[in-house]
Amino acid sequence: MKLVRFGVKGHEKPGLVDASGAIRDLSSHIADVNGAVLSSDSLAKLKALDPATLPAVPPGTRLGSCVARPGNFIAVGLNYADHAAESNMPVPEQPILFNKAPNCVQGPDDVIVIPKGSDKTDWEVELAIVIGKTALYVEEKNALNYVAGFCVCNDISERAFQTERGGQWMKGKGSPTFGPLGPWLVTKDEIKDVQNLDMFLDLNGKRVQNGSTKTMVFGVAHLVAYISQFMQLDPGDVITTGTPPGVGMGMKPPVYLKAGDTMKVGIAGLGEQYQKVEAYEG
């Protein structure tokens, strides 16, 4: 099942994608796509609905983030060995964790805004995990039981803020618009092998990232279990799991986003995002 949120920003409604690819309105059944509806039982009830009985949403309607604003938006750094190499950093022995601001979450095709004072804003295609059940001290063998589904994330990053301003990476990770999620939240039953999904990012029509989740240093089950040893994960929380090589920081010379750039971002089975870049004006 593919779940979406559609409509005007800040007033999105829940929906699902039918077999033809059309969006159907779920607002008569649930209030939103959030933690309250991501349990196995709730998802099973939604899956049992006949999409033909749900109102159709007009084609071209804006999509919001596929999950409502999460309580926690956690990210994993250097989780692809080849990305660590292009960043001139060692492959971590344990997952590197940092936070993205929950209010940087936005729709998959919304505009990316380069923050005030930035000259090193970068891109990162990533697989994101959406938690479906409260997870604390979870064993890796059971970890996928706590996952509702997966989506595409573009982990937008300001490298100077991240690496040159001292302190934690989160300085460069949480600016407004830095967390597009979607287009869909794809429930885990639709993904045959989450550790074998092709992923890509095109900048201005040129392929710059081309990778696969099979080269992750720490897989999905390990990450959910590991993170749950340090904090409680709640339904609706999001974990974005790292990026393959091809980011702007790793190019020679480095290339960073500028106003007018466009990005196409996708993962097999999880859909694609399309974004235009604008400069901050305020």
C-alpha cells in the first residue's frame, strides 16, 4: 500500500494510491497519515478498503510529506563506505547519529531554499524508515516488526554549517525545506528486499548519484535496533539512513546547489521527487 498526504501546505489530507496510480481520499477514514494510523492493525484496515469507493483526487494536486511532522527525525551519517571515502572520513565502527529538525520536513516536490549565509548547500538521496510501533531496547532479529514502511528522503545539507562551524552536524541539517519526504509512504509488505533497492539523484538532468541500499554499512534492522538502545522510537518517527557517493562536497572541485538548479531524486519502488532550488529571501 502506498500512502500519501495531499493538498495545500499545512492543510494536507490523507490518501492512498490505487492500482492505476491515482490518488484516493482517505479523510473519511483517518485524520492524517501519522503515528496513530501506522500500527499493523490500522494499516490492515486501510488495506482492506476498496479504493474505488474512495473519492478521486484531481491529478496534479500538490503532495505533502508522506508522513505528518514526526516527533523525531533522526539521520545516520557515513552509512555507505564509498560516501565516507569521498568525504575523507573513516567508515564508522558504529552508526553515527544526528537529528534533523522535524519542521524541515516538506513535500517531495516543494522548493528547496538555500539558507541565509549559505554557499555550500548539498544533496543526498536516502532511504527513510517510518516507525509503526513504539520501539525501545529492540533486538535486531525483531526490528522490522517495528517498521511501518519506507520512503524517499533528500537529506539536504549545508556543509559549511555542518563541518566548519563547530559542534554537532545538526547545524547543517535542519534548515527549513531540508527534509522532503515522499512521494509515498510504501508499507513494508510491498518491498521485497529493502537492502537491494537502486537509488539515484539527478542534478540539472545529469546523474550525480547512482547507488543501492545493498552497500549500506549498517542495514535497516540494525539501525532500528541500535537507535532503540539510546532512545524510544515512537510511531511516525522517521530515520533517514545515509547516502551513496556522488554528493557535491565530494566532487573535484566541489559543486553546491544554486538558485535555479533542479533535482530529480528516486529509489526503486518508492517513487521520485522533483525539486527546484531557490535562494533565501527575507
